[in-house]
Amino acid sequence: MAPEPVLPTSNNTSSTASVSSARQEAPARTPLLARLREDISLQYADIPVCLCSLVSGLSDSVAFNASSVFVSMQTGNTVFLALGTAGLPANVPMLWLKALCSIVAFMLGVYCFGQSRHFRPMAKGTLAGSFLVQSVAIFAAAALAQGGVVPAFGWLSVAEELAEERDADLKALGPIILLAFQFGGQICTSRILGFNEVPTNVLTSVYCDLFNDPKLFAPWSENPKRNRRASAVVLMLVGAVAGGWLAKSNAGMSTALWIAGAIKFGIAVAWVLWKPKEIGAVEKK
């Protein structure tokens, strides 16, 4: 005699339905590459941009002590380049060449990093990659300084001795070029994200816009642009002060560069983990 077919019970039906429902409700995991293509949310994105001013202060304090030029602020370098046509300053040989290398490297950095506008410039992966390259450039300069290849960037005593001997120390061009190049990428980021009030590299225009702001004394929550400008000023000052004291300490100037590179690397990681922009959302900066 053939066995009778077993019909599904109500319990089996309900359990099957619940499993199917759970599968439908469970959100699918977004692949890593897809997440890296997501644009970031601009909420709190001004914080990493402002932190870049801290990096500028640290790096410029080191570069100026080591070579008498800047790697972030290019206005001063332009003046140094112009003075070089008259052979000035006489006590700092080849200053014009160092200034020129810094300016050209900065321009090249702006051009290269600016090409990210063709590759989803506000995507997590693009921003993270940009800051990763910037951090590597700073780490390379720090390694040259600490390894003794360019001792003027490592120890203040060496830099002062070379200055007294009026030694041009063209080995300093290596760290100058590396640092200035990555600062071109830094200022590009502030423009890409739309935080034009924080150029991260200079303060002259920031001072002007800050004290010319009709809402200068408005409550903190009512004037975010004023807040960013003030934060940029304070952070650059703090970075320069820290760089100066590190130069006078046993840690040396290379430590300031290691810290600057670590900040850039931390920002790169932060972009990967950043909250994505909601589709169709209009964000306020």
C-alpha cells in the first residue's frame, strides 16, 4: 500500500514564511568598493579641514627653522623669490631657489590633486586616497630628517649651525618639495568640500573675513563660518607653537613632522569611516 503524502502543517508554513520575511528584511551588506564610492556627508566635515591648519602650523614652523622658507604659505616664498633677484638676503644663500622649489611643488600638488574632480571628488575613497598620499609625503620628509639625510630638518642646532656658516644646504630641497607638494592637495580638499572660508594654508584672508564679519559676535550656533575661521587661526597658532617647542626639545623637529603625518593619516582613515551622504538630501555646511 502506497504511503499517504504528508501535507505541510500550519507550523511549517509559518516558520517558512518567517524565514523568508527575515531574509527580505535583513539589509544587504554594501561591498567595500561600493562604500568607497559613496560621497561623504558634509556634517562635521569641517573638522578634518580645520585640523589641516594644525598640520600647516607644525610643518611651516619646522621648514622655516630648517631652511628659512615656508612649505604651506606661499606668499612669503614669493617675496623671498623676488628678493633673490637682488641677491637678498645676503646672509641666506640660495634662499630664492628654496622658495622657488616650494612654490613650484605646491603648484604641482594643486594641479595633481585637483584632477580628482574627474573621479568623484567627494567620495570616501577619493578623499581617503588623497590624504593617504599627503601623509606618506610628510612621513617621507620626517624619515629624511630623522635618518640624518637632511639633518637641518631634524635638529635645530644643526640648522642654526648651517645658518651661521651660510651653508646653502641644498639637501633641504627634498623635504621642502615633499611637504609643499602635499599642501597643494590639502588646500584642494577645502575647495572641493566647499569650505572656502578655511584655506588651511594662509591666514591673511581669514583674518580679514573674520573681523569683517557683520555677525562676528553672534552666538556660536548662528555663525558656523566664523567658527571655522576662528578655529583655523587657533589651530595654526597651536601647531606653530608646538613645532617651535618640539624643535627646542630633545624630540627634535622631525617629531613635529611625524605628528603632522599621523594627523593626515588619521584623517584618511576617518574619511573611509565617514557617514555617507543621503541620496537626495540637501545638506547645510
